[in-house]
Amino acid sequence: MELLHEPQGAGDGDEDAPTPSALVLATQLTPHWEAHGQLVAGRQTLESALANVDGSPAERARALGAVATLATAQGDLDGARTALEAALAIHRELGDRGAAAASQNALAVAALRAGDPETAGEAAEEARSVFEALDDPLGLAFAHSSLGLVAAAEARPADATRQLLASLRLLRRHGRRAEAAAVLANLGHLADDTGDHRRAVRFHDGARQLFARIGDRRGEALCVNNLSILAQGRGDVDHAIELADRALELFQEVDDLRGQAAMLNNLGGLWEEQGAGEEATRLYGEAVVAFTRLEDGPGLAAASHNQAAVRAPVTELTPRELQVAELVAAGLTTREIADRLFVSQRTVDSHLAHTFTKLGLSSRTQLAMWAVRRGLGPPEEAATE
């Protein structure tokens, strides 16, 4: 979890408050740029403002932190580190030990993402020491979180759990529910890495519920996607698809284009795993369009590769499609099949559509007759349309 100081804007309704400078306004727009995938334009605006607009040292440091946020989202970890080091130097020159420690902790996260846990651990421990001296419990919470992620990267699960739980306790004590939810999600990843899948589900679902309660749709979407990945890992692809569909809807609600692109690509993989090549190709194609709009080279390359590598249509039905066909032949309605299989009616409809395409059929009656001929259901219970 990365700690960056939020930009400070003018008070609402205060006619005497000075108009924020272009540098401050650009910094305030960073969350919007990140959510909408406007990383290149946002970063260029910030860097232009830093070069051409006068601002206080503190404002410049916050703008550099914003540059680091966008650079990290672009995958430019060297650029993020350069911006954070510049911000750190300003905070130290100003004598703002708390802000300097926050930048130090952000540098730890950047180092960890760059695959350097040793440097990350040193930076996070330095930040923790300062926050402790300043009696800053929230700063300590972020430092404990970073140290937990470092321990996880170094395959020290017991230490990682201890640090993350310490962070969680502090965040809950001070009402920081969004950050607490993020730590819960990290605990879920840790549990999954150590093979405790049930605990991983509990942590991720706890994070999802917390994000939902505070109305953070993007955070909720990330957690739902984590639950989808867990479902796929245990072979429950139907449930994984339903969860991925929900994550996509949540990303669409908040107009998060990056999240949408990633989910389209993930859904393509899930439907390909189900043998639905045509649906997988469509979803990969939508992901290609989305990643192109975002100017996301790695994402575009991955989605394009996936689209090109989709296997030829499979005429054999998957085990779940055979199960649905058998239940159709037994006379069950879509709702009844959904209840029997513990999935949604939409998922059953998707299986039926893919089955019709594979078999060249156009109705439930034809599918029931096909199933009966193969001994999948009693003739007298063949379903009607």
C-alpha cells in the first residue's frame, strides 16, 4: 500500500481563498487521470506544470509524488523513483520529517515493485522508525504494511502476517476503512500464496464488503476480481466468470478504463477455458481496443497475443455444458438449472448459447433430443421450449 500525501485544495465556499495554481490543480487531477487511464497526458501535464509554474516547495513535492503515482501505473519504476527521490529531498530541506518519511515509504513500495526487496525493506524500516519517533500511528500503519509486503516477497509469511495485522489494527483504530480494506486484500494474497485458499477467500471477501460499505466501487471491483481468480484456481470457472462479469460492471460504473481493459482480457481467458472460442475472441478484441485507447503497450501486446492464439472452435461440449444439456433433457427450467448448479441464470443462458453454437442447434427442444439420444436424460422428460 503506497502512502502519498493528498493535495490540499482551497476550502469550498471561501471567497477569500486564493485560486489554486495550475500546479495544485494538476496534482488534484491525478486520481482522475489514473482511474481513466490518461497516464501519458496526466504525467505530461504535471511535468509541464513543474517546469513552468511557480509553486511552493511543498506544492512541488506533492506534484512530484503525483508524477510518481502515474509513472508507477505506467510501469516506469525508474521514473517513479526519480520523482520520489526529488520529493524526499524537498521534504528534508523543509524539515518536514513526516512528509519525508511518507516519501521514503513510497520509495520502498517502488523498490519492491522493481524486484528489490532488500532496498525496499531498508527504506520502509527507516520510514517506520521516523513515524514511531513522531508518534504518528497512521504513518506507522503504512510502514507496517510496506514491511509486510517486503516480508511476503522474501518468503517470510509469518513476519508478513504479523506486519500486515499490525497495520490493520492501527488503520481500524483510526477509522481508515479504505486503507484497512487494502491491507485485508494483501492478507488474502498472502494466504493464497501459502496455500490457505479458504482463508484467502475470507480476507478478500472481507475487503470487498468493506469497500462496498464505504461506496468505493473501484476497490470493490479489485476484490471481486481477486475472488474470481481464486474461483478459477479451484476449478470453479462458472463462478469465476460470474465474479469477473461483476468486476467489469463495477469498473464500468466508475468509468475505470484500465480496470475494464484488464477484466475484458481476463474474461476472454475464462471463456476460452470453457471452450467458447468465439466469445473469447470477442472479449480479447474488446480488450485490444481498450488497451489501444489507453496507450498501454504491455496490455495491448498481451491481449493481441491472446486473441491470435485462441484455439479453433471446439465442437465437444465441456463437462458443465453436458451437465446443463442433461438437465434440459430432464425438463428443468433455466432458473431450476441455475439453482441446481448454484450459478446465475445468465451463466446458464451463456452455456446454452455456446452449446447451441457448437452443436448447430437453435432450441432447447433440439438440445433435449440430442441429449436423450446420447443417454443423458429420460426420453419422457425431454424439455420443451
